[in-house]
Amino acid sequence: MHAENWKTIKEVLLEALKLLPSERRDYLRSADITAETRAEVESLLSLEAEAEDFMSLSVGEFSRDLLDEPARARQRIGVYEIVSELGFGGMGAVYLATRADGKFEQRVAIKMLKREFNTEKIRRNFNREKEILATLAHPNIATLLDAGTTADGVPYLVMEYVKGEPIDKFCRNRKLSLNARLKLFNKVCDAVAFAHRNLIVHSDLKPSNILVNTDGEPKLLDFGISKLLDANADNASQITHLGALTPQYASPEQLKGEPVTTATDVYSLGIVLFKILTDSLPYHVGNRTNGHLLREIAEAEPVLPSEAARTPLAVSQLKGDLDNVILKALCKEPTRRYQSVEQFSADLWRFIDGLPVLARPATFSYRARKFYGRNRVSVWAAALIVISLCAGIGVALAQAAAARAQARIAAEAQRQAELETARARAEKQKAERTSRFMQSFLEYANPHWHGRGKGRMDVTVREAIDDAATRIDTELADEPEVRAELHYTVGEVYRTHYEYEHSFSHFRRSLDLYRLVHGDRHPKVARGIYYLCVAMGRTGAGIEDVEPLLRQAIEMMRETDPENVNLPYMLQSLAGWIMSAEKGSGNESRLADAESLILEAKTLFIRHYGEHHDSTITADSSLANLAHARGDLAREEGLREELVRRFREADAEYNYIWALFYLAEVKLALGKTAEAESLIAQTLKLGRSRWSTDDARFKLLLKSVSAARNAARK
């Protein structure tokens, strides 16, 4: 081939590749080219059949034969000596090495840049991988042991050496059962979710980057093209151009050059799971050209796993639930996939446990919800008494059980049994004192002169609660834990009736007593901080005061009681504060943090209550608030309309009223005044039927409607 002909050959070849094989011969015959050029193009086209596996190669692997890299066997790198090459990919190679300083035996994997790529820009990306790995201490992520630069200026990373097989081959060679494969895959999900919580997207998940060692533990490798979620646009661009991603496992947005998010890893994990369960891929790649393969992945619908299975697994095991789970992960639009890797993994655990998966539509009617306590006055008193009595009885029963257990081993530990019995007696006395204190509420109903009402017939429940609040610290002075519970209960009663100053005072006192009894790190202390923050939000505190306390409470609850039902509410509250502070600011990093908190809260709500519970639906309401904070009113409108439907079907009247108002508010902002006013009329009608006109909740609704109208006029 002559150099001067190459430009013409290249242009003709590119045009021919756009055509179907059957159309190319006619195109070449009609082209205005020499016979020599036509022969050269036909020769190049004849090689296409040999390129079936081309798209499964990374850029680095494809260029291996083009780069001149000297053998490194027996070369010393720091205290290590290279034994052999393990693999070649991306911008470097990985070598097996042993420790050579004689202190102890150790085998490691050393990743080095190729000399041809040892430029300042690529060194920065290599260092970026080092910084990422340094933050990822997880049992299922290969550990970074050391890093440095060779004498000739080539940077390297010293990694944990993982002797194992790619996860798909491991499952195939050992003929693992379906549940064993899913549990192994969920360990990988845990590792990826851990990376996401550290704001890192892997971006190149595939079986060869997930090795399973001889102990059956998967190890996630190669963060070379991973993306930092808070990285700037320039860095993201570098990752796209320099990263040696594998198209067969890449998401549509990666192939289109669009932004990479955690949903990208969800998609790639879906492909990996497809491969593990079926030993095939969801797209018919065959003998495709580059363009055809990219169009297949970006546009074609994947085949069902149950129809593609080549493994010993029965089609009936994959058909239905697993088909739906995997196809949800492989949705072309990122917003239609699982919102997090945790959600993906949780659905697989639901399948393993024999529960309905979230990816499959519900086939049962919603249960009608009953509301208890139409009489507010009665509920205030009854709730306070019942909660406190239950707490006292629970403590007494627990201590009595402990005393009986100690009695059974009295022969071996008589002294200990006596101590426990005495302690149980003291706790029982404490419970009785608590019960007597709460029963004093009933004395207000006594019209005689010697009752607490002193002969009055008009004593209100509010007056009774106020009086009890002043007596807690005097009548139960030697019972700090009981006082803590009572202050918390009274504070909650005041909060639910908009008495925020009183509420804050009792939450503050409750928190001090919990710390006195349990120390500074305890689930009740975390809960106390959370409720104190709730009250602070209504007494003029700003996010700079509340956010540090809320983060402290969340971190404490995750450590001391991660299954505590208060944790998702704490996460949702912190997200609300961030959205309120960053509304209209354009600070996407902070808003992304809020979104992560909301999605974690929603996952926990589903675990505690199920998908159709009020609390789970309120997490989606928070996502609507997030759209509002981002200024995406069209998305907010769609979410609000769906929330109205879901609260109506759940028979959640209070939430339904406010869902109607928020939908009206966004329609006012969009200029849809007629629709908004119709919704406002419906909202106020329902409010009047539920509350009296002097009720604080109805007044708040009227105030909110007025504010929304004023904002729309501006």
C-alpha cells in the first residue's frame, strides 16, 4: 500500500462499513477508485469475519501488539521482584511479583503504566486510581498494599494478589445452584454499593474484573476507569476518552458518551448477572461490525434470561421473577433501573427468601387502612398513658425474666442471683411508680374536692399534661431513665400539636437524661438527638446548627442499631434540610447527597413496612421535593400526580390532602392556574371536612395556599 493512497482507502473503507455486506460489492464497483484501491479495500473487508471478538477487547488489549514494552521478568520494583505477567489492559500491565527482601513471603500483583502512556495527564489518572483504592477498605475489593515510582519514572501500584477465576467461570466450573450464584453475586453488589457510598462509580464491571478466590470469596478489581461522583466535567471527559471500557458490558449512556452515574454500574451488574445465570449475553452480537454492535446495545431490547439460558439451571427457575429483576436492571433509561445497587441486591434477597420481588407488578389488592382516634382530646391522654404503661410493664417483665433465669442457677451463683433479684425488685418498684404517676391523670376526672381537679368540672387534657410535665423531675427524681422516657413522650405530644417551644424543652431534657443513663453512644441517644433537631427546625435554628447534629445521630444509629426504625426518618430529615438550604442554588453535589440519603431511606422503609406503606410513599414525595429544588418543575409535576394517586389508593387522608396541595403549588408555578385552583378548592374542602376552622393544621393549610398564590403572582 502506498502512503499517498491511504487517505482514499480509508474514506472508501469507512463508507463501505456503513453498508450491509450484501450491498458493499455494488458500492465498490460504482465508486470512482482505481483497481488497486478497490482490491485493498476488499482485502480489509475480508478480515471483518475474524473480528467477531474485537468489541470484547479493551483499547489497551487491542493495542498490545502495537506497543513495544520490554520484558520485566526478574525486575525489582521496590522490595518486590516480578515473576511473570498476569494481564494486559487499559493503560498498563499487571505482573505477579514476590517479596524479595527476605522479611517474609508474600505474593502481590503489581500494576504499572506502559512506557508509551507515561505522560503527565495519564499519570494523574493513575494516581486517581491509587487515591480511590486507598479509600476502599472492603473484604470484597482487592486491597491496595503499596504504591510508588520506579527508578525510570514509571508509577506502579502494589495490590493484593487474587488467585482465582472470573465469577462466571467459577459458577460454571463448580455447577453452583441458583441460590448459591445469587448469594455470590450479592457479595459483589455489597462491594459496589460500598464504592458508591464513597462516591465512586466503577464503570467497567465485567466477569474478568470480578475474581472468585479458592475460599469462594469474590474480589472486585480494576478501578482504572472509575468515576468520582463529585468529579468536575473535565475529569469526566478524560475518563470517557482514556478509559478502556468493554462495550459488551457497557451501558447505553456510556456508549453514547453521556454522563456516568451509579445507574451505570447497576446496568453492568445486570449484564454480569445475566452471564452468571445463562452463560450468554443479552444481545445477539454475532459477526457484527462496530456500528451494528453499538446500535444493538443502545437500542435493541435484551432477550429474556429464561430464553437464553445455556447453564444447568432450569428455565422455570429463571422465568418470571428473575426475568423481571434482570430486565429492570437493563433498562435503557437510567431512571427506570433500580435506583441503587442496594435496591437491586435487596430484590434478589427477596427472591432467595421466597418473597415477592419489587420488579414484578403487585397482584393483590391493597388492604384498607383503618384510622384510630377521631377524638383528639381522648387520644392525647390515652396515647400518653398507654405508651408509658407499656414501657413500665416491658421493663418489669424483662427484669422478672432475668430474675427467674438467675434463680435457676442459684446453686452455682447464689450471690449473683440475690443481686439480680434485688435489682428486679427495684425495677418493679420503678415500674409501679411510673404506673402510679401516669394513673394520676385519671384523678383529673374526679369532681370531688380531693381530686387533682379540686372540684373543677372543666379541667382540660392540656391542663393535665402541663401539670404532669412539671411533676416529672420531682416525683421521679431517683428514676432518670423513666424521666427520660416521659420527657420524650410529653415532648412528642407537644410537637404533634405545634407547641414547639415546649416540645424542644422536653426533648432537650430527655436527651440529657439518656446520656446520663447510657453514655454518649446509644440508640436512644441517637433518637434523642434526632427529635431535638426536629424541634430545633421549628424554633428558628438553621441548617448550620442542625446538620452536624443530624449527621452525628445518623452515624451513631448506623453503628449501634442499624435496623432501628428511626434511621430512615433521620436520613429523610437530613435530606429535607439540605434540599431546603440548596433550593435553586445549582449545587448539584449537595443535591446528589440529598438524593442518596432519600434512596437509602426508601430502601429501609421498604424493608420495615413494605412498598405501599405511607412512609415508603413519603420517600417518593421527598424525590418530588428534590426535583423542585433542582428547578425541574415538569418532573416534579409528574411525581406529584403519581403521589396523589398512591395516597388516595392507600386511604391516607392526611397525606392525600397535602399531596393535592403540593400538586396545586407546582401547577401554579407552571402557569396552569385553572387546574391549580380546582385542586386548591378540592384541598380546602377535604381540610374543612377533617379539621375545624380554628385547628392549627387547617390554619397551616390556609397559610400555605396563600403563600403559593403569592409566589405564583410574582
